[in-house]
Amino acid sequence: MAPARTALPRLLCAGVRSARRWPGFLRKATPGPAGPSGRMLTGAPNPARSEPQDDHDLQRKILDLPLKHSDFFNVKELFSVKSLFEARVHLGHKAGCRHRFMEPYIFGSRLDQDIIDLEQTASHLQLALNFTAHVAYRKGIILFVSRNRQFMHLIENTAQNCGEYAHTRYFKGGLLTNAQLLFGPEVRLPDLIIFLHTLNNVFEPHVAVRDAAKMNIPTVGIVDTNCNPCLITYPIPGNDDSPPAVHLYCRLFCTTINRAKEKRRQMEILYQLPSVKRAEDSGTRRSS
Amino acid sequence: MAAPCVSCGRALSARLSLTVRASLARRPGHWKPSAVDWQMGAGSQLLKLIHTTAVTTKKNVPASRHEVYTEDFIKKQIEEFNIGKRHLANMMGEDPETFTQEDIDRAIAYLFPSGLFEKRARPIMKHPDQIFPKQRAIQWGKDGRPFHFLFYTGKPSYYSLMHEGYGKVLQLEKHKGPLPVKTQHRDLIGSRWLIKEELEEMLVENLSDQDYMQFIRLLEKLSTLQCGPAEEEFVQRFRRGVAIQSKKQLIEPVQYDERGMAFSTSEGRRKSATAKAVVYEHGSGEISVNGMGYLHYFPVLQDREQLMFPFHFLDRLGKHDVTCTVCGGGRSAQAGAIRLAVAKALCSFITEDEVEWMRQAGLLTSDPRVRERKKPGQEGARRKFTWKKR
């Protein structure tokens, strides 16, 4: 719970200070003072306001509302501990491959194979999906990264289905850190990087983990028992080698992102209606 | 200070940076001396040319960092080209509406006669799309989101091709199984895979050799599996036809003289000798050179053997009459020139297979060897002066 509540406002405040580099959408999302926001919630609008002020308020309303709920997009219903178990998410590597920092997430080991604690996985997964949904709601760029050739095609298809981006190929050196030179002076970097496999083909941490941390890009990553969860913002301890598990993750991310985008479309349509209908909408907003 | 013009060509080799490509559509100020440094001479206005070491041997380097042409620039160039084309048409007294590229080339060759041997160094005036290398347009929209889902890989077109190809392979394997089905190699004969430069040009991206090999391997795998029309079309996009060499051979048409005798004429060259031969279809093996008999004109056996070679090869000794004129060169060169002319003229009377055999024997290829020039500091073309130890 705590990381989600504190991380997002921290990022928002950071955005306000360094306005030049930060993506445009976060600049407008400064949380307003309690008085006017309270008035907006009960839905008693002031029609005498001028047009630009109205737009600004609209943006704030659209962007602030989801932040007031702990699970605005209801990602909890997409999975359960049972479905994770059936997808073999709890299976880790052998005890010899265990990474020291993964020990808190490991439930135990059976016949020398590590078993991941699915209760922790479920809570981490919920946080991560919630964060992904918020980023997608705010029209952020999401990049799926993996270097596992078995699931390369699947991940690229997943990214295509969500309308987001994928990078499952050879990762060139300064892609994130030297993007201005590689792509152009006005390129927009990804706002979230999702690692479906944190390691590359030689079982070392993927370069993008470190580079995203350098560029202040939040990351969500599936960490197996042989991975280092340190630099990943929202680690999800779980199996990354079995096909059912990876299929499950892809489905979950795809559904969350589509859901969040749909929600955003609905909210924008809702707020385009004339001010007379706003009172009714505020009533329906709570229930949605 | 004076800014001498240097070509901003893609090949950054020393030789080309010294040549000048004049074009009515471009002004000198636009050329960027990207491969060249300028240095001020001590206390004077003279500029000395220094070449940097960034030399690429490949000529078609697409979209190198130094030359970024904006869309506005290209549009302006196209407008200038069109206006220049109309001016040129008016100058030549022709209709500006129906002034084609061939007319432009002829007009430029007439107005700017050039004695340079290198055809690419001569003045040209072509549409800017053919001069400036193709560059990628801006790849993201107003909100900053890139258009292509593989944009962050750096080579979106190439990787999307790989993705598509691999998807097709997976689909076919699912339906039919992973082993290749023995099908007839229908369209693979007479065509070749794209070469790396052509692929780079198609995708407007830089590729490495490994990328290219992986791509060709994927296409080969796809072509071995039995595929439907969509996959066929996908594979055919990357094949180029290879023209059969013999089809390129120009066969002279058979002519008939006033007595109804069939004959054909042809020319041949060797070193500095040119020959014109008239070969009659029916004859008794007489050869007359410059009005004289061949025995009289070529006293040496070797030269006469050269004359006989085409007939001997086709087993038609004594079946054709030849009348030829030759000038220039020495005796051996004249013999070689007549041989080529006779062989070319004979093509009209023989079957296509025999033409192919002659081509493979080398009878229809003109010998490109010419006398090599003498170089300064040496005694001859290759011979150096006697080396003296002291």
C-alpha cells in the first residue's frame, strides 16, 4: 500500500520542479488544495468561470480522481492466488541459483527447488498492476523488455495488442541514457518499463534495469529466484521460465492497460458533457 | 573568406571530395564539408585542405549523422528543380510541359560539355529524390508517442520484418509441422536474394552483416516450408530476378542484298583496331580483308587462326563468305577485332544454344585490355628505373 501512495505524489512533486525534462502530462497533475477539490467532488460547479480555467480544472479532475482510490481500476479481480498457482508462478530455480536478495520472497524449498511465496507475489502483483494502470490512464509510454527468445514473439504481440511498445532484441548501449543522440533531440523516453525477464541471455541483469534507474524511469519487473530485485521499483517475485506463467503475465498486463485506457476514454467523454449533467456524473463516478 | 565548393557526397573518400557536382538545383552554400577540415595558413587568407580519417569505403551509407535534410529543405529543392526545368525548356526552345528527364540530360550535356571520363563526375540535373538520400521522417506524433511499436529498438522496420516472418513460420509450423515439405523450387531459380545494400536502401536503416544473415536465414526457412500465397508474396518481395546472360546478347538482324543473298554485318574492336565484317550465309569460305585476300593480308599463321576460330568452333569452316574492313591497331589487334565482328555477325545464322556456347567460349566478349599508360617516375607502365644502392 505505502509505496503506491507515496511514490506517485513524490514523482509528481519532482515533475513540478524540473519542468523542462519531465513529460508534459505530469505537469498539470499537481494536487489542488483541499477546499476546491472538496467542492469538485460534491459536484457543484461554477458556470461563470472562463474557458481556459475550465479546461485546467477538467484536467485536474480527470487526473486526480483515480489517485484518491487505492484500487481505482480494480486489478485485484484479474487474478487470485489459485490462478497464480495453476500457472506455476510459485516455481523457482534450484537452491544453488538463489539470489541473496530474493530470500525474503521465498516461501521455502522442496527437493532443492525454491518455492516463491504466492501471498507476497499477489500483493506485489496488485501494486504493480495498479501502478501500470495509472501510468496507462495518464497516457504514459510503456515499454515491455525481455531478452528471452522463447517468449519474444508473444511479448511483441502483447505490446501490439495494448498499443504500447516492446524491446525484445539486442539492447544497444546508450538507448536510454543517450537517446537524444540516437533518436533525435525531441524524443520522449518511456514512462514505465516492464521487465518480463530481468536477466539477459548470459544470466546477467539486463542493462535496461540500471539505465532506467539512471534516467528516473519507474520499472515493474518479474523477478525469479536468481534475479536481483534491487533496482526495480515494483518487483513481482514469480516464475519467468514456464510458458503458462509468462502467458498469464502478458494477459494481465494487456488487460490492465486496455482497461485503464478505456477508463480514460470514458472519463474524457464524461467530462465533455455540459455542466448541467455534472451533478449526475459525480454520483455515478463514486460507483464506477 | 572564400569558401571553395566541396561535394557533400555520401562517399567520404578523398577522391570524390575533390570532384565537383554542379547542379542547377543546388547552390554552393548548401554543401557541407563534413569530411574535410579547414585550416588557416599562417598570417594569410589561404585555406589548406586537410582530410580527416573518417573515411567509409561503402558508398551507400544511408542517413549518416552529418547530413540531416529537413522536409522543408527537400520541398524547396523540388520547387527549385521544377522551376529550373521550365527555364531549361525555354532555353532549349522546347515545350516546358512535355520536358522529360532524357531531354534534361541531353540539354545539360549540350550546355555543359564535359570531357571527364567518370560519368558520375559530370554535371547532372535530376529530381532531388534521386540525389538526396532517403531519410526517415519524424517518427513520433505531437504528443511524443512514436508511431511504430518497435521504435525503441533502433531498427523498427528491420525488426518488424523479422517479427512478421517469424510469425508466419510459427503459423505454418502449427498447421503443417516443423519439417520442410519437399516442394518444387519454382521461383527460386532465376532469382537471387536481395543484397545487404539493397535491403538497407529498402528499409532506410543501417544493418549489420549478422542482421542481414539472420534475415536471409529466416526467409529461407519460410520458403522451405510449404506456404500459401500470402507467404509467397512476402518472400518474393525480397527476391530480385537474375537476367540470363545469353538473353542480353544482341543478335543482328539478317539482311538481304540485291541478289537475294542473306548476310549480316557487325562491328568489333580490339585495342585500337576497329573492324566491320559482312558475313554471307552461303559461301565457300573466302575471306577478303580491306579488298585483299586474307592470306595476303595476314602472312602470320596466328592471325589467320584467329580469323578461323569462330567457324572452327561451330564446325562451319568453308560454309560462309566474309568481307571485312579494318583500320587501326597492329596485326594482332586487327585479327582480334575481325574475329569479334565475325562472331557477332554469325549469331544471326545459328541457334540460341550455339550463341550461348559461343558466349561461354568468350567469342562474343570484347577484350577490355588496352595499353596501360606510362607513369611519371617510372620507365614504363610497370617498369621502374634501375635501382641504385648509392
